[in-house]
Amino acid sequence: RHPNIIPPPARLVTLSENDKRVCGYLTPFYERGNLDRYSSKIRSQGQLSGRTLQKWYKQLVSAVESLIDADTYHGDIKPDNILVSDSEDLMLIDFTRTFTTMAIASPEVREGNYLAVAIFDIVCKIAN
């Protein structure tokens, strides 16, 4: 498991005790919310440092490299799909609809160019 990718669900939620169809799952709660909201907040307070941006950039690159090593891709990396932990570490989320494989990935993803650009764009967006 990668430290910047949300862990598997802690528990599946079923409709009822008698109806075991899964209707959801439990995951950790991140009080700071998503990267878009949190970075806007700390930027407005003058607390978004270059050191923090560099840390987040490295964490996202590492998480994406981990996905590539596992032959899978996220497909929808954006600040809304990244949570911030209490220790200001990033957590990549929202894999339910976006996982894809090399067989159906776009040429940009297969070539590895899109993901680096997407991560750079995210860091630039939250910095400004």
C-alpha cells in the first residue's frame, strides 16, 4: 500500500442485516478536506509555502509512479480528488469510476506524458 493513496475500505455497508447488497463503504475521514479547499484556505492566510508545494508535488509523483508500477491509472487526478491529512500529507482518492488499464488508457497516459503534466498543473493551480 502506498502512503499517499487512500487505503482500501475499512468496512462495506450493506442495505440491511437481511439484505447484504453493498450500498457503500467506510474510509478514513480527513478533516482538512480536499486539496482545492485546503490550499485556498492556507494560501489566503499566507501559509502556503514553497516547501509545502514541493512536498505535495513529490507525494503526488510518488503516488502516480506507484499506480504505473501496478499497471493501472487514476484517470481523474484533480485537487478535488486529493485529500489532505492532519500532517498535511496528500491522499489520492476517488478510484471507483476512474481506474483504467493500459488497454483502454489514452495515448497520453500510455506514453506517461499526461500524468506529469497533470500533477504539475495541480501544483501550479494551488500555488496561485
